[in-house]
Amino acid sequence: MLKFENVTYTYPGGETVLNGLSFEICAGECVGLIGANGVGKSTLMKAALGLVSARGTITVGENGNPSEAGNAVSKALVMNAENLPAIRRMLGYLLQDSDSQMFMPTVLEDMIFGPMNYGMPRAEAEKKADEVLERLGLQYLKTRQNHRMSGGEKRMAAIAVLLAMEPSMLLMDEPSASLDPKNRRKLIRLLKELPGTKLISSHDLDMVLETCERVLILKDGQIVADGPAGEILRNQTLLEENDLELPFCLQIQG
Amino acid sequence: MNKLEKARLEVREMDDLAAGNSPVHGMTPLSKLFVTVLYIVTVVSFHKYDITGLFAAVLIPFIGYQIASVPVRTCFRKLRHVLPLVAFVGLLNPLFDKSIQMVIGNVRVSGGVLSMLTLMMKGVFCLMASFLLAATTSIEEICAGLRKLHVPKILTSLLLLTFRYVGLLLSEAADMTEAYSLRAPGQKGVRVEAWGSFLGQLLLRSMDRAEELYNSMLLRGYNGEFYYAKKREYGRYSWPAALITAACTVLMRFVNVPAWISHVIGGF
């Protein structure tokens, strides 16, 4: 669960990019975040991770067992300095630039970096990494040096790094960027299969249409539309008002 | 591939070297750090005229290179920009110290020449030892070793990020130079008039990327400790090997090995 209540963020230069923004994503939902360039999609995600200090209330909840807690949330933490490590442990963030995400010499070392920081023994962390790589069909990248991968391979490896952390919620910034059609298809399949809450920021509206059940449109620092993906992404007028276009697959269908 | 891109790949090559599997790679970082520091201190402590004693000091890093399967020429290739600086140290000594300290055949060697040569040798040997440490130990392992010595987190994090930052800086510089050269055909390098804005942009861009990288580390639980740096298993021979090397280093300091060999073999 992720809840923003009246969240505002102003860049040091004075430009307000999030302006009293409020929304809530329930546990298990897969939500697409769309909007033109520079509307603050990445900043919104950084605010959720406490990487930028936004005003307002941000609450992050962990997926719980419905039979025990009675609902899908067992623990909800309000963003503050004390809760920050626990909140970051819950959220997995895929950066726009994979080169910034992968900083260890090899893919395997990058994958075990997070789990070992959180106290997982090395053998267990390596086993978990193996499982994730096998699931993604990326075993061949296991010992590959990070600087010897193509852009697409780096992207898939960065996703593997995230999944090895077993986060409760995934925040993905342009996950399909720099992927070839085959890997993009693989990513879409993966996103559909992955359980847990997901917030996907993307300009790839076709992917959003396929993977997300709900869509938020961000403009002028506010959520200007929030509804089922099938409805919003078919509303040409709404999309054009927000400097967006119909997904390509719908344009072809006419 | 431009020069900066090559330089970036060279920095990355250190990770490749550190990923090796030799007995030296298998030693604990702390034991290697101990031997390296002791070696450097010992080499530096040689008297400025003790050139014959110093000759033996090259054996320790040289043997280390052979066991680690790191070619010595790799060290000199990577340190080619630093070596002239080392060579420059003491270049003026012959002008100030003209006392005759040694006679080889009919050639009289002044103290200034001797001290210049010993200074150069000390510099080169210390660089060789430091490079061997860096080539057989990942930066994370070195930082983990330093943390065990209770070096503050802030310093070890700074060391780690500086190492990673160099790569980022070179990568950004390579991209910018490439973009510049594509729009400035026939020009060699970046025009002087463009240096200011070029360097400013480079700094801003690389700082942004470095911040992203640090954020990425924070988001995965990095708190200044290096839990992930430990290899699966370090050799049990680490400390015995380190102590033997340390003993040889100290012995080499107090026994003039070349003089002793010439005495035993040649009776001089």
C-alpha cells in the first residue's frame, strides 16, 4: 500500500513539481503512472522512497496475510527519519538509468548486495539470486561484468537485482526503456506474473495498458485522472489534454 | 573508442583483475593490507644511500605478482602516468649532494645520484606493492578491511565512492567528448574557449550520476558497512603467509641481501 496525502515538493530552484498531490494504491494493485515529460513522475517515486524531502504525509504499508490481519495490510509506516530504513526495505525501485542502479563488478554481486546488507547470509543470498535469474531466464548473465552488458541486458539485470531484494512493492521508472521487442515482451509477461503491488511510470502506454489495471495521469503536480487503465487509455480527449496519445495498439485498431 | 573511454575501461579492468582466483586473491584483505603497509614503511625506511640493500626489496612484490598471476607489465602500463612523477622525485638531488659515496670501477658516484636512485626505486616499489593489493582485492574488500581496523565509515565510504566516481566521471567525459567531436569535425580535442562550459557540465552531470548511484546503494540497505564484501571463504593460509612475507620484509631491511650473496658466492 502506498498513500500520498497532500504531498508537495518544490525543487531548490523554486519550481513546484508536486502540488498538494493525493492518491492511494492498495496492496496487490498494479498501477500505471503516466504524464508528459517533466511532470514529476520520477520525483513522485523519489518522494515515496524518501530520496527527496516532500511536505505532506506519505504512508507505506507492507502486504500482509489477509487471513491473519483481516485485510491486505498488516503494517503501515508514515514517512519519517525513523521509519525510512523500514520503508526502503519494503520498496524496490527501478531507476531510469540502469548504469546508476548497477554499481558492483558483476550481476551476482549486485544481486546479493542488498540482501546481505539486510543480514541475509551469503549462501542464502546467492541461492535467492540464482532462483531469480532462473525465473527471468538470465542465468547466462550471472557472472557477467556489469560494463560488458548491452543496454537491454543491463535493464533486465537491474530488474533481477530488484527482485532479489523481495520487496513488498515495486516502483519502476520506465522499465521498458532500451529493451528490444523480445525483452520488452518478456518484461510484460513478468510484470503480469509478479504478485505484489506495483507502480509503473512509463511512456510506453501499450505496456501500461497490458500490465496495469489502474492508471494515474500526472499534470501540474497533481493527479488529474485516476481510473481503470482500459477506460483512461481509451479516452483520446483526456490523453491529448495531458499531452499524451492513444496507445499504439489502439491507434491501429482505429 | 576515444582516450577517455579507454581510460574508463582501464579503471574497470581493476575489477576484472580483482576477480581472479589465485592464492593471493584468496588471502583476507586485512592480511594483504597489513603486508602492503609494512612493506611500504620498510622500503621508505631504507637509508638514502643504501641502494644495494634496496635492490632486494623488489623481490617481494615481484614474487607476489607471479603468485597472483598479475603480469608486472600491467602494473607499469596502468601506472604509466604516475611513474614519471615518481621519477621526477629527487631529480635535483645530484645538484645539491656532491659528496662521493661509491666508486664503481673508475666511476665515482655522488651521494646525490645515489639518493635520487633510491628515491625513485622506493617510489616504484611502493607503487608496485600498492598496485598488487588493488589488483588482487576489490575496493569493497579493501574498505571492509579498513572498517575492521576501525577506520571511520565516512572515510571508507568516501574511498569506495571515489573509486566508483572516477569511472562515472570518465564515462561522462567520454560521452561528452564524443558528442563534441561529432559536432566539431577536424578539431583535435576540446577548444580552449569551450573548456569552462565543458568542465562545468561534466561536473554537474557526473555529480547527478554519482548521487543516483549513492541513492541506489542507500535503497538497498547500504549503511557504511561492507557485509557483502566477504568472499565465500578466504584461505586459512592468509595470516601465516602474511606473517612469513612480513618476516622476509623485515629481514630484508636489516640484512643487506645482495651484499650477503656476493660475500657467500664471491667472497667479497
